[in-house]
Amino acid sequence: MTDRYRIGKTFISITTPLDTQKRIKKAIDDGLNTYICVSDPRTVNLASSDAKYREVMNNSFMNAPDGQPTLWAARLWGLKNVERTMGPILFKDMITNPESGIRHFLLGDTEETLFNICEKVKECNALVVGTYSPPFCRLEEYDYEGIAKMINDSGANIVWVAMRAPKQDFFAVNILPYLDRKICIGVGAAFRFFLGEYKMAPPLIRKLGLMGLYWGRKGRPLGKFLWDYFSHNAPFLWHLIKIPFKRLVGKRYYE
């Protein structure tokens, strides 16, 4: 997989926002039935420690480098042709581009959020052909076949799955056998960003890799939030530290 670079035990796609959109469009034109993960330090750490999730990421069509630290890893490997590809921005750019002819299905979040998105995108004639707010339940409890029929009947090309990772990625894997030539993309809180309920961090905060601290708490107890934040990011820093040493002993970015 020379189109991906290693962080820990998993791999991230060598891509840019524009390249990602082009690859998605080609996948649709080729009639592929697949899924894309949008990856940040937390999901990279999960995949490095959890074999099942690692298999999900390694079998994806793409793992977009969402978090700024994933970009740092690319630079440490000597890769210049990688740019941060954020789920909320990818969603916004693609759904507000009806000229592409791509038809969208929105899956996740609340009925109110989905309604508000549909109202907002009327301004740009976006091709949203269906929505579904699934119940909050365990992965094995979803009616994947029934949900897939709804999506297939809509004629959508892309299914935007707004659940928190890794749930959204496992959901995509589970529903994929019932789908017909769809691209499932897990985008987490992208719907709320699109509506302006979540604010994008200033450029400097994003460049410093502190976006999670900027908006990630969102009603969670401060102590738990800080513990989760640093416990997720500390292992990632270890993955970064190891990259220069791997290069010294002759390891390649795709190994």
C-alpha cells in the first residue's frame, strides 16, 4: 500500500482535500461499493490497539488524515504531498457542489438536525435524496438490511454517516453488504459544524493540533474530558517519536 503511510500499527492515505474528492468521484463513476474512514489521533490509537478496528481501517477505500498530528506524521516520513482532510470541510465542499451530480444521503444525528441541513442546502440546490436518524443502540441491533433498502431506493451515491468513530466505521462495514454501489463516509460531528452549532477553531489553533481542546468538551465534565484528551493523544506522540528512528534503520513509510 504505497498510497498510505504508517502511524503506529495502521495506515493513513496520502491525499489532499482536492485529491480525496477526485478519488471519491472516480469511485462513484467506477461503481464501487466501499467506505472511507476520517482519521484523527484518537482513531489511529484505537486501531493500533484494537485488531478489529485496525482491520476496518486497513480494508477501507481511504483513511483521510483529519487531525493535524496525522499531518505531522506524514512530514516526519518525508511526505510533502499530504494535506489535512477534515471531515466537516469535506462534507461541506461536496454537498454544496450540485454541479458534480453526486446524490447524498444523510445518516445520523437527530431528525431536527437533518431537517435543518436539508433546509440550508436548498439555497445551493444540493442533491440530498434522503435522510435517516437511527435509534441510539448497539451496533448489532440495527436493521442494516432495512436501512440499506431505504438508501438504495433513494438513488444516493454517498452515504454520510454522522456517528462518533469508531461506531460510524463499524456501521459502514456492517451495512455495506446490503448496499448497491455506495460510498459510506464517516464524518462524526460534520452535520453540526455545517449548521454552525460547532465552531471551527482559528487557523493557529488547528495548526498547533489543539482543535480537540478548543471545542471537544461540549458539555462533558472537565476532568473526564481532559483525561480522555491526554490519554488519547499521549500514545500518538509516542508513534510520532518512533518515526525518525524507523527511518534511520531503513523502514519506509508504507512498511
